[in-house]
Amino acid sequence: MNPPLPPIAETGLRFFGAVTASASHELKNHLAIINENAGLLDDLAQMAGRGRAIDPNRLLKLAADLIAQVRRADATIGAMNRFAHSVDRTIDALDLNALLDLMARLAQRLMAMRKVRLIPPPPQPSVQVHASAYFLMNLIWRVLDATARESEIRMTVESAPDGARIHLDYSDIALDAETVERLGEENSVLSDIVNAESAYDPTNRRLSLTIRNAPSPDTR
Amino acid sequence: MRILLVDDEQELVSALAERLAFRGIQADWVCDAESAIRKVRADHYDVAVLDVRMPGISGIDLKKRLAEENPELRFIFMTGHGSLADFQTGSAEAGSDFYLAKPVKLELLIEKLQTVIGNKKEQK
């Protein structure tokens, strides 16, 4: 019998599984739409072959829909590729705007199922922190998984002394004290790995993660 | 035969409905659970084809809600789940209804629709 996995390994693997399952599900949907639109083109071509007039605008619209789906699928695959490369370096100088943008894309389906609109940070100058990209995303994912339901969640970042801060602003729901406490307990190991501390401001419905820089790759 | 297609991907259900119409099968479509419930309450449908996962509700839960509105309604599920294990779990949860993997083969869907309608007539 194999020895049990350490909890952090299991948590990391579950995160990997959840992200890849979600992305593959999305890809299946893109392929299904491409399949139906291609089928529709085939139907129309056969009707045209039998002498029925087909509006060229109809064909143009179908072609545009096909291209749009290919682009959506390509964006999903691009996000998967960036996610896969998040384990290339143990500690990296992370652009948090880019990381949260990736998170918003990876969590899109999970959030849609919960009727949550997850808004990535607006374009702004890079805010960097030295941390493990994979485990930081794992931590954010777990926070979202535990708290996101029927709300708009706006993600922003700012510099902090010796690191950076991520804010999650919930427009329609307030987190209760029990949920906040459980978040801290259940994510303590991940928080330690990325030097993160969480704090919740009930007045502004704002959950903040402060991440202190790990020793940079150059100084380790 | 009158069909209701329910999936949060509008392009999927609208194209599918048009292709079914070309083959003489009348199919309406909606993209959320509440619209599906309203449709089934207002009109008669023989079969509902449901996505297994939709925002805010699972296809299995939606099936129960729609069956309350029309006990004679029959169901076929579409899923984006890729693995055999997911497929088997979903089939078990869905009961004896048909369970098709996306992308759905139109001919297979039509075959299943005819089987479901045939079974329904036999039960009467």
C-alpha cells in the first residue's frame, strides 16, 4: 500500500485536478459549438446543392461564430499553458496583475456555476512579489472556492512593505466570522508557504491577503 | 415531437435547434433554469435535453423541477465531462435517462429522442 500523501501534496494535486477538469470542460463546450456550427454549414451547403437560396450573410455569421469559438478555445489553452508553467520555478518574481488575470480565467467556469462575476485587476503598473506562483494561485483558488457565491468579486492589488497585498471585494455578500476563521485554519500550510496573512474587513466586505516576499531566486 | 433544449451556451442550443428543425423536429431553446421552468409551465414538450452543469443549478436538480411541472416530460442529458468515470457517475445520478457526451452527434441525439418518445408511448 502506498503511504498517504502529505496534506499539502494532496491539496496541490486537488487544485491541479480542479483546474484541468474545469478547462477541459470549457474546451468540450467550445468544441461542441464548433461541431454544431460546422454541422449547420454542412446542412446549408446541402440545401444550396438542392437549389435552395442561402443568404450569404448567414454564412458569414456562421464563419464569424466559428472563428470566435476557436479564439475562445485558444484563450483557454493559453491559460492552461501559463498554469502548467507556474511550477517551472519554485520562487519567482510574480506580476500580481497578470497572476490574478490568469486566476480569473482559470476560475471562470467555477465562478459561473456559482453565479459569481470575478473581475480581474484593471490595467495598472506591475505590482510584484516573490513567491511560488502555483501555491499562491492554489491559496487564492481555495479562498474563492470557500467564499464565492452569487456576488461580484473585484480583485485588486497594491504594494505593501516587503511584499504586496491582494484585495477581494465582495459586492453582494458578507463573510461571517466562522467562515473567516475556517479560511485561516484550513489554509494555514499554504499561507505559510507563500508567506501570506489574511484579514477581513466586514465593513467594506473586503478580504485581503498580504504576501511577504520570499528570498528572491538570486539571493537564495 | 416537441423538444426543449437547455444549455447556458446559446450558440450551441440555437444551432442544434436549427439543425433539428431542418430534420422536421421542432425544438425550442433556453439558456437558464428559470426560463426552462417557465417554458415547461407554459407549453407542452415531450423531451427536455439538459446540460448536466449550468450556472446555479445542476441538470439533475433541474430535471426534478421540470418533472414537477410536467410529470410526462422525458429527459436526455448532455455533458462536457470527459472521463468514463464522470460519465458513469452522471448516468447513475440521471437514472434511466440517456446521457450524451459533448460534442453530441446529431444522428445519435435524434435516435435517442425517438427511443425516448417510443418508450413514452409504450408506457401509456
